[in-house]
Amino acid sequence: MTLAVLFSNLIANLPVIVVLVLVILIFVRSRREVLWREAYRRLGKNNLAKVAMGILGIYSTLVIMDCFSWQASRNEEPRTVVDAIFQKPFERTYSAPLAPTTSGEVMDHPLVSKHLLGTDSVGEDVVYKVIKGMRTSFIIGGFSCLVAVPIALVFGLLAGYFGKWVDDIVQFLYTVFGSVPDILLIIAIVMMLDKSIVYVCVALGLTSWTGLCRLVRGETLKHRDREYVRAAKALGVSDFRILAKHILPNLMPSVIIAVTLLFSTLALYETILSYLGVGMPPGSGSWGNMIDAARDELTRNPMVWWNLVFASGALLLLVLSLNVLADALRDAIDPRLRTQ
Amino acid sequence: MLRYLIRRVLYMIPTLIGVSLLTFVLFFGIFSPETIARRNLSAKNASQEQIQTWEHEHGFDKTKLELFEVHMKSLLGFQFGKSDSKSKEVIWDRIREGALPSFELASLAFFFTLGCGLALAVVVAYLRGTYIDTLTMALAVISMSIPIVVYVIGLQYFFGKMLKYGPVAGYEPGFSGLRFMILPVMVSLVSGTGYYVRLYRTFLLDETGQDYVRTARAKGVAENLVLFKHVLKNAMIPVITTTVSVIPSLILGNLVLESFFGIPGLGNYLIGAIKGQDFAVVRAMVYLGTLLYIFGLLLTDVLYAVLDPRVRLQ
């Protein structure tokens, strides 16, 4: 394992790592505050939320495992931890779930020697493909949020706090970006730049910041005239410090919930983009491409259903856990909002 | 009221200019006129003269600034001109042609989804706290978590291959063509209802927490009378205001559903134009889309003031 390879890989996986580090940081930092400790205590009582967090934990572990790779020898492609564990020898074409492997090393093991979820058209193991798709999904969701959230936060805070012409400009910007149909903007950006995951994420980020920005602006407006902000102002605290230290922490609950939902929306969006032909480049392992391929696979005889079912199942599980977690967080942070 | 309206309409102008600026930058950032010309000329190796004549015919042989001027003038005057890729086709004609199928699909999908969502929300709010409530809300979340593409593929398969029920995609005008609409409407029903149920349920439950509801109950009004006479009426305000902003965009149709089911509406037209790098069509459609969107926002605000006497427009 050379250091250079590891490093280049780190750059490629930067979005994932940054997002995960951010999540951990927010988690650790927020444990120190009373409000959040209370919220976590309430979250701990919610069994459904615990299951959702468990699923998200498993997903994140697999994604992290897929981020670190090494080169076994100079001529080989770098392999990630996931490759080492889950990659199976290719079959010639489709094989049904639980079919035994027929090529490569023949091992007599009830799990290893079988394609648990079958193989796809080029004979690649579906378990492996589904796990590879997790990383794509996390990058799409995480990286796009990484683009969208800072824009939304900065614009929303500035507009809500300063009002007047700043507010006018920001409102103008999000009306303009919000008025253009987002699929159009995405297709245009992807066609302009390139069909690569980074540009897809930038495009998704640029179209999805408007809703969050509106939320942040509204919340900031509410907090601007509260007593604690006035007190800080009277004490001569600078505007920047008021925004960063006083208003932003108060917005965090609603922002975190909104971002969780945004993440799940973006993960779903990827399938539409793949269908329209502006999604991930082929061969990069994405659930959207697997689902898209199912259009032809379902018409085969006998029917090939496992690609569609397992790819959408994995996606469903991810989105569902995120939605459940967002609901649980909302209930935990503000019990008054709890829907009876 | 009138002054407010006038001011809002005046506010629309900078937004429209901004959007057309954005489309201009996007499209001329993406494709140079030469690429557009090469693509639309259909000759394999277009000569330099051919390209130049094409650029001249379509008015691309100018500086960016002049181009922008022409672009803005044609948009603000609604003179969309002719398509870049099919030089015979007048854009307005195509829009008129596509508006009907688009509107047909979008309005059917809209009313069914909304109706189901509202009905379910009322039922669920009435039965709040019971197992039916929990189950429906769980189903709503699950149905929202499945990608729409899976619904499309699944329903097409189920109806087309298993039930051998007629057409799985396509369009026919007129009353007999309604059978083409069943599948797309069903897709939007199963994928969209969950969202509306959740939204409307919150509105309804928000109202049930109000003081006047407690008063009504204290007076001894029957529970379903409270729900239908007091709560539902007041909950209709947010329901209507969140819904009405969608209405103008019904004309432009549903980009995704139309291209999934091969319905020759405006959404399909737009996606085809983007893929074919037809700048003239794209800018016309985006401009119209923005106009309708902003109009929808305006409508929402006005209706909000009309329905809720506490809100004053200034």
C-alpha cells in the first residue's frame, strides 16, 4: 500500500468523509448542551428511531469501508475493503438469487459459494452492487447537501437578520433559482460540464438550496427581535457574532431536520436522473442505474426481478430510516410539536 | 389590495429578467453556437460555410451582447419564433398542441391525488391516536420513500404483462384516450398521496389544538360536528393556499410523468428540446414556466388574504 494511492483516494472520497465528520462533530458538540441532551434522552426512548439509527449506522459503516482502498500490486486497480469482502467472481450472465457460484475458486461454504441475491446481466453479484450503490447514494446526498446548506444558511441568515436591500437581493435570488424547473437546471448543468458524479451533485445542490434558504430566513426573522438578541446588541456584540453564536444555534434543530429530509429527497432524485439519462456514468454502481436497467429485465422470460427489488429495497430502507429519524428528531427536540 | 397587486406584478419583472438571464448564461455557457449548428445541421461533416449560413439564419452570428438583447426582446414580447432544430416549426404552435395533453394529465393527477389526500387526512384526523391512524401514517411514509421510477416500472409491468390490460404508454386525444391516462394518474396517486395526507393531517391537528375547538367541545358539540363544522372549515385555509400555487403550472404539465409514459405534452417537449440542444424552445418554455410559477405565488398570497380576514396585504 503506497501512501500516494491512499491520498488520492482520500480526495475522491472527501465529500463522504467531510459529511461523516460533520455529523459526528455536531453530535459530539451538541451533547454538551442541555436542550440537546434532553432531546437525545427522548430520542433514546423511541424504539423506531433506534432502529432507523441502527440501519443508518450499518449503511455508514459500509460506506466508510468502501472509501479506503489499496493496491495489491502495481498493475492492479485499487480495491476497497468492500471489494475485498463482497466481490465475487463474475458469472456469464444473470443467475437467480441463491444460485451457487460456477466460476472462480470453488469453495464449499453455504454463504461464500452462493450469489445470495443473484447476479446482473454481466454476471456481477447483486449483493456487491447494492453495497457499492450505497456510496454513490451517500455522495449524492452528502455532497449536494454540502453545496446547498452553506449557501442556504449564509443567504438565509443575512436576509433574515439585515432585512432591507439584503433581503430583497436574497429573495430575488431564490425566486429566480426556484422558478426554473429544477430538472431543467440539472440537465443543463450536467450537459454543460460533464456526466460525472461531482457535477451531478453541484447541480443538485444549486437547485435544492432555495427551500432551505426560505426556512432559514423565516426562522431568523423570528429570532431577530427576541430579547436575547436585543440584549446582545445592547451589549455591543458584533452582528457576525450574534449571527454565529446566538441565532445559528437556535436554528440548528429545524435545519438538521430539513437537511435530513433533503438528503432523502436527493437520494430519490438520483433514480429519476438515471432514468432521464443524466445520472451516474454507467459502471459506477448506482441504485438508479440498477432500477433503470430493470425496465428491460422485467420483460425477459423468466423474469429478472432481483435487481429491481433489491436496489429499490436498499434505497427504500435508507430513505425510510432518514424520514423516521427526521420525525423522531422533531418530536424529541420540540415535544410541543409532537403530533398526537 | 389593488396597490399591493400592482406592486407584486411590478416585482415580477426583475425575476423574469433574472430567469431569462440565467437560461441565457446556462445555455451559451454550455453550447457554443458552432456546436448547436453542427448538431442541428445533421450533415456528418458540416463545412464552415454551412455552419455560418445556419448561424446566420438562426441569428447566432452576433456578439454575446447583441444576442442577449435579441433574446430579451423576444421573451418580453412573447415572440418565441421558430425552433432551432426543426426550422419549420413555430414554437407557439407546438405549445398550443402540447398544452392539451399536458393539462389533461396534470389536472387529472392533481385532482385525484388531492382528493384522496384530503379525504384520507380527514379520516385519519378523526381517528387520531388509533391503530388506523398509525398504520396510515406509516404507509404514507413508506409510499413517499419509494422512488417514482419504481412505481412506473412496477405498475407498467403489473398492468401490461400480468393483467394484459391495454396500453402502458402513449396518448390519444379525446374521451377514448382516457385509458392512456389511467396508469400515469395511478402513479402520481400512489407516489403523491402520502405527502398530502401528512401535510393536511398536520393542518387539521393544528386546528384541533385551538381554543375555539376546546370551547365547542366544552359546550358539548358532538365530536364529528366539531371536526366537520369547525375544524375542517378553518383547516381549509392552509389547504387551499398550499394547493393553489400548483394550479398555474398544471399547464406546463409534469416533466417526469410525461417522459415516462410518452405523452406528447409540454414536459416531454421541453426534455426533448434540452436533449436536442434547441435553445429557442428551452428559453420559451422556461420563461413560460417561470411566469406561471410567479403567478401561482401571487395567487397564493391574494387568496390567503381573501380567505383569512386576519391577514392584511400592504
